[in-house]
Amino acid sequence: MKVEKLINWHETNKCKSIAGRYITTKSIDPVLAHLPTSFKQRVVGESAEGRKLKTIEVGSGSIRILCWSQMHGNESTGTKALIDLLEWLSAASTEAQEILDACTMVFMPIVNPDGAVAYSRVNAQQIDLNRDVLDQNAPESKVLLSVLKEVNPEYCFNLHDQRTIFSVEPAHHPATLSFLAPSVNQNRTVTEGRKKTMQVIAAIYQNLRKVLPHQIGRYSDEFYPTATGDNFEKMGHHTILIEAGHFPDDYQREVVRKYNWLALLLGIHAIAKPSKDISYKSYFEIPNNEQYYLDEIHYNVKLENYEELIDLGILYKEILTDGTIRFLPQIEKIGHLTNYTANKLINSKGKTYKDEKDFLNNYKK
């Protein structure tokens, strides 16, 4: 697949009725309603507050793939990418038809619709769905597991968002996208199943880095016994985790959406038409994620309770107000932040504040 051609398609044809960070079932339902009848839509359950959980199935091939997004309600970039993928698949290009002939794909765009409405990580019961795969306390977790068992996918795509603070070693560029082949045990054993997951991610990386250099990271593969991806991988479903992160000045994550869509499409294409030239070992060429990026750094600030000039590192807190996401500054780091970089670098030139609270009270973005 020609990456530049795909990017041109997306910039012209992405779903323009969906944008920004606040994405709910109300946002996507009108788009889903206009999909071709060959896209089989089904209500598969309800959330804790009674909102419908839907799947969309398309394709006729023997390779079964399950993709889901927004199990954390405030992580919506993957949902936009999934909607754009449905648009691309419905365009009936030769490349799309090759995938449809090779694969049967099931999409669950919003696993946590209550959390999406509240713009919350957790569901209405205050349960983190990504830590509920074993206990199954949330109705949404039960539905996702039932879909998994029914579809019995060979491959899964688990779509999330990560905070601005994540960067890519060694130069601390923002981690616009990060990938993970989840571990299946504490020893992080590279099983035959993980090798297949790694091979898909390696194929994505080899193509994506051409258009997104220095901003692709490899997420920590620490084993989480209760995490969805780790357990699905352990059950034999090769699970590719994609974390959408920050791109400079892209706080609505519309640029990131494009790369998220591209990564998802490249991954599915690598499954449909695997290349013998891509080794799972290339997965380990992806630079590690680190945490050396901030939204702002204010250098050379004078706080009266500090003897010397210091630097203040700011991370934004996302707040839902009247259907709009606001970004409120919070001080994350204090000290000499020479090892950090940020979306915005400001030299305060010794400007004096009484304390951290006074700085935030006088903050101007």
C-alpha cells in the first residue's frame, strides 16, 4: 500500500461530521446509519445506563479480526479512526476489496458509551473496563467478552489514547502513536502468539515511520494480570494495542486521528496480505516510550518560596463543560527541567509569583 496515497485519501475523505475529542454514540450513530447494507450492524447489549452497544461486521474472508475503541470513555481518537476506516472500506477500491475478501472484520466503536458521555475513563459504575476482563463486574465487559467468544478472532486491535507526557527516546519527541504486543506472563515471554502480534506491529512501523519519523514508540510490555489485551493475547487472540498520543499543537487529535487510521489500515492489510520480508524481531527496533514531554514548560520562573529561578512543567487537565473539552493547566513538574521538552516553551525571564497557586491564578495560555 502506498502510504502517501492513503494520506491524501484521508485528508479528502475522512468523516467530517465527527471531529474533536468529545465523541459519543450520538456522534457516530448518524454515520453508521448511512453505511451500505453489506455492513451488518447489530445491537449486542447495553451499558450500565442502558445505552446500546453495537457491532458492525463486514467482509467475507477466513481471517477473523475484532477491533474496539473507547473502552475508556475519554479516549476517542481510535473511534474516529475506526469510523474513517469504515468509510474507506465502503469506498469499494481494489485495495479495500482485497481486504474484504481476505478478512471478516467486526468493529465495536464505543465499548463504554456512558463514560463517553461523561468524558470519563471509567464506566457509570466507576469501573475501569480495561481492568475488568476477569471479574466481569461491568455489563460492558460482559458484552465485549461475549463478542470475543462469538467472533473468535485470530487478531484483535485494542485502541486507546495516551497522555501528552509520553515521548519517544532518545530525543523526547512526542509519542504520537505507541504500540504494544501484550505480554502473557510476568516473564514477558515471547511466545509464538506474541511473535504474530509483533510481526503485524513491525509491518505497521516499517511503513508508518516513513511519514511519522521519530514519533512512534513501543509501550512497556509489563504484564498486567487483569488487563484486557494481556488476557486476550493469553487466550490466543493476537492483540495489537495502539495508543494515540500527542502531535504538536493538535489538541483535538485530528492529525493523530489520521495516523491512527493509517496504522489500523496498515495493520489489517499486513494481516490480509502478510509479507515474508517482515520479521517479528523488527518490533524491537521501535524506540521505547518514555515520559519526558509536557504541554508547556515555563523556564526561569521566580517563586518567593524558592531561592533560585526554577522551571514549571505544565500538563493540561481535560474538563468537559457544556459539551466542549477545556484544557486547564496543572503544574506537573517543578525544578530544572533540562531533560524535558514540551509543546510550548516559554522563557519567563525571572517573572515573580508568590507561589504555585499564584502562578496558576495569573496563568495566560
